[in-house]
Amino acid sequence: MALSQYDKAVMKGRALVRAMNAHPEDSTQPQSTWTFDNLPAHGWTQSNVRPFTISPTIERGMHELMNSRGLSLDDASNTYVEWDHDMAVQMERAEYDRSGGLFYQVFNLEGHTILADKRHSPEAMAPQGRLPPLRHWSDVTYLQWARLAHNNDALRRDLRRVASCNIVNKDVQGVIDRVLGRDTIETLEYPGRTFRPTDGEHFEALLGTSTLSGVGYMLAQHKAPDQLGWRTVESISVWCPEKQLPQYFAVVNIVSKA
């Protein structure tokens, strides 16, 4: 019998919990060695780096989150960065396709926050494509975060939250519905519902969704002291600000284990 999307998410989330919580010296999870300069060679183009202009979708879902953390969507420290996977490339006698994938996000180093605005992975956009090794949200996002930190070790290691805007993937929505005990999306005002590792499979299911699992991979694969250090997910909160706009929002809260 085929596993449901929920069961698959639970399994992935459980594995990510183990990978994140494993001591760096005992971890069997391969650690990332990519650098920022590797991105163009793998087909990525940085199309825009600019001050953040608030979109209505982000404002509806993220205003209260930012305010609750003493931050503002109008803050000049918010930087909007667009990465497009729009180049076919050749490396070491192998050819890789342009996928049309993209990661558009808001980075606030001083606020220890990443807001994932638009996220379409190369795998989702070109499932049959020949894709380069450096293609995952976790690696691209970490490299941009580290770049903006400008060799400031304290800022780079102090990532505290990653928020996901307008979650519209039906499989992910279905997992969230089940975790919340619902049949369909309904209004759930911020701060919504919060799940912690002690909540067992509900927490694991959320972490294992395609939308949120990238945070787990980023923490599990960047444990080096000159990267993020040893960090893990403390909790995940989900909410839906408007019934007329059936989209979930989520924030993954991160803490140090060192």
C-alpha cells in the first residue's frame, strides 16, 4: 500500500530531527562545502538585490509575525534577493539544463530572519531535467545568508527563524490540514497553532513537508563553526490570515544546541 503524503512527511521530518540533533562530531549527514561563487557555475543568476518593497500577500501574512519579534516589514535592514535558475551549464563534461526554478526571499540579518516569498525548486519546475548538484533551497539560501553576513560570525550563526509565505502547494496544505484536524483551510489568526518536537508526528509531519523541510536540511548540513554551527528547530507555527485567501503561512523557529 502506497504511503500517504502525510506519512511521507512524517518519515522525512523524523529523519531530519535526528540529523539536526546529532552532534557535529557524530553526524552522518554530509556537510555542504559549496561557496557563493559556485552558484553561477551551476546555472544560477542573481537577478535582483534591493530594499524590500512590501507585497500585499506578505503584508497580510507576516505583519504580525514581524511585529511580535520587534521587527518591521518597512525596516531598511530588509533585503530582497532574487535567484533564478535560468542558465544551462556544462561542468566536468556533464551538461545541465536550465530549470526555470527560482528562490525570491527577504533577508534580515539584524532581525535573524528569512522570509521565503516565492519558491519554485528546480526539481519541481523540471522534474525530468538534468539538474546540477547545487540546486537545493537549503544551499542557495544559506549561501546568500552567509554572503550578507559579511564574515560576521555572530550574525551568520544567529539565524532564529525562517518564515514561509503563501503556502499554496496542495500536498503541503493537506498535511497542514491533517495536523490541525481540519478538512479544509479555514481562517486561523496569527500566531495560529504551534507545534514542538514533543508533539511527535504532528511536528515531524510539518517539518517533513516540501515547503519546510529545506530548513531542516540547511541546519543539518551546515553545522560547521564557520557556517551556522549546531542548531535545531525549536517549534513550527502555522496560520491562515484570511478565509478569502486560502493560503497557509508558517514560521520555523530555530535555536542553538551548542
